[in-house]
Amino acid sequence: MKTSKGARAGQYLALLGYLVFLAFPFLWLISTAFKPARELASLHPTWIPKDPTLANFRQAFDEQPLLRAALNSLIAALGAAVVAVVIATPMAYVMARHRTLLAKAGTGWVVVSQAFPFVLVIIPLFLVLKNLRLINSLPGLVMVYVVWALPFALWMLVGYVRAVPTELEEAAAVDGAGRVRTLVSITAPLLAPGIVATALFAFISAWNEFFFALVLLKTPEKQTLPVVLTHFLGAEGVADLGPLAAAAFLATLPSLVIFAIIQKRITGGMLAGAVKS
Amino acid sequence: MTLATATRRSVKQATGRGGDRRPVDHGAWFLVLPALIPILVLSVGPLLYGIALAFTDAQSGRTASTRWIGVLNFQDLLHDTLFWDSFRIGLLWAVGVTVPQFLLALGLALLLNQELRFRWLARALAIVPWAMPEVVVGIMWRLVYNPDAGILNETLRDLGLGDGRDWLSGLGTALPAVIVVGVWAGMPQTTVALLAGLQNTPRELHEAAAMDGAGAWRRFLTVTWPALRPVALAITALNFIWNFNSFALVYVLTNGGPGGRTRLPMLFAYEEAFRYGQFGYAAAMGFVMVAVISVILAVYLVGRLRGDEDA
């Protein structure tokens, strides 16, 4: 289709506007993270640090237990991702292949759970976990993250299962393979990339999660990275900008890297789930 | 091949196909249980428990002597002006974020659907807000808004647009300032959804419309929008709910301040439950939030669906 020169110029101008809007806060975060204290105190901040330094990163690790927090986040996110995918995959398979009441109820739950205000769930969960002595414990948090990650894990996986042609499974059944056998030897290998993408997405979501971690984890040595990051803000909101930026930048890197790798698969999976059900 | 083998094959084939239409068999239950049990115990159960709590005087530290108090919490809520203030702020915030977010995302999706150079850069950048922890998004924008060391005020000073101000602490500027962050944070996800919707629109329709002499705006109204509408409707409804229920971003940016001007309902309920220990009362708030949001959404969806029938 032809587009006039004027319209083209307008389009590029709009694109430039979007690029600036999307990029500038992130560039500012990076710039702040590498600025020495002297430059941060200057009343006329500059985009590029004149005297870039890693001092903020060192100071961030000195001020807060960042390594411990990162390890906690890793345990919580990894646990949530693995458990969620292991239990979601068979259920997603049933939801994708059977038009039963169970499958419909599953889909209904996936949709409704998107509208839960967490406060209505967190208070009873808090009480339940308290009785189980799972407050301030990573296993308790993992349990919550698993259920929290299940709706979108199911959603994505249903899409991936639908993309596997039933003919392959039928052929295996003809050859005498039972249901579980068919699932393990035919469907699972074809689903593997989708399962990995779903697990990585669950990992990022748990890695980034804040509200449940804030409520359930009480002591600094148990807390995850997002919760520990807020300690940099201080009681009165007075923050040590350099270390704050440095720590925030570090906390983002794992999600950014993973997301960059799987971004296409995620949108593909979500759309497959959305379009076909 | 003997007749027996052939028969057995066709029977197996038939049962293999028929398996898909069978009601839930034991195999299906076996596959569903690992997910179903946690869902029931940690999601559906707590939700029902939470609804029940709304009718009790449950407080932290004395759960043993919790009493059933009927609708007393709801009567108290009716007169709680602080709650209704936060509810009003929550609606302002949800609309204030959802509408610009949608319009900007639509613009960006239409751009990225064109054959433009550098559009890969926009796609790559769009990952950043999406992949970031909300806490980091909040921290990042606090650095941008910082009255002295922030880039926003410095840019305004450079452009000669006043001496800048403390955006997040000003009574009038705090809510608009956090809304801008909300729009920034949610735009990519909306863009990706709309872009996918656009790519499902058949190109031939566009070309046919262009041949008929339809301009860009006309083509958008007659071809693009009708195809995009279901996706747009779904994403807008979801965004509205997500935004109304959001917590981390504003908790980090302003923690509800100044003077409660950005105290979203979730922040209010969180304080009520986990600072003041009023579990029953906070559960009642959650209940009211769900109820009102459901009604608003139902009205909106029915309205939009009716609009579809008229068209």
C-alpha cells in the first residue's frame, strides 16, 4: 500500500516519540546507577555520568542483604515455576482435549481468577499459612506462587496443546499406546518448547512479585529481592539514590534476559489460548 | 492383513477418536487432580473463607474468639469516608490509566504493523516495562521525578518551563504523576495484544478498501476496527480490573500519599489488614471491591455487546 511522504514523516515522528517515552526512564536508571555520589548531589543532573563508577553497586551490597535476597527470589521463582508447570501441564491437556464440565470449569476459573483482588484472598491465605506455620517461610510463598501462576500457565499450555494435532495421538493409540504412554512419548516432546516458555514466564512473574512476598515474609533474611529493594527507600522516603538505582538495575537483569529470549513464544502461547477457546 | 486385524484396527481407531468426546474418565481425573487440589485448597477455599471473614470481627492476634457479626462491617464501610475516597481514587486511577494506555498502545500497534525502519527497536524496548518488577518500575520513576536529581525537572528547566517541582509530593500532581507511570508500565502488554489482533486482520480487505478509494481513517473505521474490536474489548476490561486492583507500583511511588491522594483501595485494605490487624473489615472491603467492579464490568460488557448487535 502506498503512503504519502508527509504521512511517512509523521509516522517516524510518532515512532520517535514512543521510543523516547519507552526508553528514557530506563536510561535514567542506568545513568543514576553509575554516577558517583558527588554527581548525584549536583543540582544540574546530566544524562551521561562524567566519572562513571561501580561504587553504588558495592554500597548497595553493603547496605542490604542483596545476595541473600536474590537467592530467596531464585528459590521462590524456581520452585513456583517447576511445580506450576508440572501440575498444570496434565490439566491443560485435559482442558484442551475434552469438552467436559471439568474443562469448562477450569476455563471459568482461569478467567475469574484474573479479576480476584488479592486482598480478598491474601487475608484467609495468611491465616491458613499461619496455622500451618508457613508464614515467613519460602515453602509457604512457593505454595502461594504456584496457585497464583496456575491460571496463566494453564492458559498458555492449553494453547500449546491445541497446536499439537490430534492425529499424532490417534496414531499412537492405534499402535496400542495407552493414554499416559501417548502423553509421555508423543505429546510431551512436541509440547516441550511451550512448557519451557510457560515455566520461564512463571519464573519471571514470581521473581517480580511483590504483594504476597510483602505480606508473607517478615524477616530480612527470608525476604525476596523486590521486598528488600523497598528497604532502600527508607522510612521517610529519603533514599540513597545511587545504591537504590544500582540494586534496582541488578534486580531487573534476569527478567530482561529471560523475557528477551521467550518474548515471541509467550505472546504466541497467550494468543493461541485466547483465540481458540 | 487378516480380517480380524483390520477389524481390531478400526475399532481401536474409533475408540481413539471417540476418546475425545467421552465424558471425564478416570484417566482425565488422574491428570487433573495434581492441579485441582491446590486450586481448591489455596484458591477457591481461601476465597470462600475470605467472603465469610467479611461477616466476622476477625482481627489479627485474636482469631480464636472471632464472632459472626452479620453485615456490621458493611454498615461501617458505608460510613467510612476514607474508604470511599480511596474507592473514588481507585476508579480515577483505573480509568486514568486504562484509557490513555489503550489509545497509546493502539497508536503504537498501528505503527508497528507498518513497514517502518527501526520498528524492531520499539518492539525490543517494549519488553523493558513488561519484564521489569513493578517495584523497580516504581523506583525508576521516583528517580525520574526526583525534585533535585531527577531528569524530568532538569529537562523542564532546560526547556525554560519553570523551576520544576516535587511531583510525587504535590497534592494536585501526585495522582497524575503516578497515572503516567501506570500508563508507561502497562502499555507494552496492551500493544502486543493489539498488534496480534491487527495481524489477524486479512490484508486483502485493506487492499480492497484502498482500491475503492478509502482513506486511512476510513479504512481504520471500516476494516481495522471491526476486526480488532473483540481483542480491544477484552484487553480493556482486563486492564481496568488489573489497574483497579494494583498495589506495588503506587506503594513504591507514594505509598498512598500525599494526604491519601493516591491511596488506592488495595493500599487502604492492605493497611487495614496488616497494619491495624482488622482482618474482617479488610475482607469486607475486598468483597465490596469485587462486587462493584463486577457490576461496572457487566454494564460495560453488556453495553458493548449490544453495540455489536446494532452494528
